[in-house]
Amino acid sequence: MKVVIAAAGTAGHINPGIAIANKIKEEKPNSEIIFLGTKRGLENDLVPRAGYELKVIEAYGLSKRISLQSIKNNIKTIKGVYQARKIIKEFKPDIVIGTGGYICGAAILSAKKYHIPTMLHESNAFPGKAVKMLASKVDTILISFEDAKERLKNAKNIVHTGTPSKMKECSFTKEKKKEILNEIRIN
């Protein structure tokens, strides 16, 4: 399975993306997964540290205020859509997953051009602008909170999954627990 995950900016978008990638790798170890991000966000640290490849594109949030900088950023974002298209065309993913934020627009629109299935994950009870704007365009939206469903009126398919976590369950023997507790008491 080949997967593109669009996650950029904050850990609130990137960590769920990494958790999704980890789950895919756990279920299908031979999967190829790449992340789409920007040069500016935490993805530049978090994604490679998690062991995944990061491809960067130009992407900025859309501003309602008109200024020279917002015009430049909008032009760069349009350029980013073409950069995402090129990456997706070359990689040929089976699915493109976005975890919210401005990077999702370029990724989802590019995937749709090539008829690749798309999915968004929204970790918040109040969906962000990108998820709201893309809700009618994606095949499925995964939500963390049931409350988010009523705020995504134009979505085709919504599934309540909860928030993916990078945490792994650990179980210890009684002896190991005792050893850990003794270490804590000593220090």
C-alpha cells in the first residue's frame, strides 16, 4: 500500500498523521508512506524523527485581508498545488490522507485530479477551515469527537474514530514493575 499523508504546521496536525502512518505500518509492514509538508513547520523535525520521508511544497493559509504579502502567499499556494500534483503523480499512492491545516488543500485537490481516494482526519470538536472547505470533496472524514459531525454538514461519509495516538501499550511482568518502582524510590 502506498500512502501520502498531508500534515504540516503544528503537532496537532502532525502527530495524528504520524500515528496513522504507524498504524498502517503495523497492519501492512510493506507499506510505503510519505508525508507532504512545508519548509516552515514542525513536520521538518517530527516526521523524519518518526522515520518517514517528508516532501515539501509551498502552502500558506488563505487570508481574507488583502496585502502584498497575502497575494504573494496565495500565488505560492497555487504553485504548491502543482508541486503536490507532481509528487502524487510520481509516487502513485493508493490513498491521500490529510490531518487538517492549509497543506490539505493542495494534497486533496491533487489526489482528486488523479482519481485517488482521499480521507481527512479532524482531531478537534470544531473542524478547522481546511476540513470544512474540503468536506464535500473527500471520500471520508474521520472525526475524533461526535460533536464535529454536526459541524460538517456537506460531508459525504463521516466516521467517528477518536484521535490516533503515537502511544503504544506497554505491559510489564510483576518483576519488571517492581524493578521500575524500586528505581523510582531510589532516585
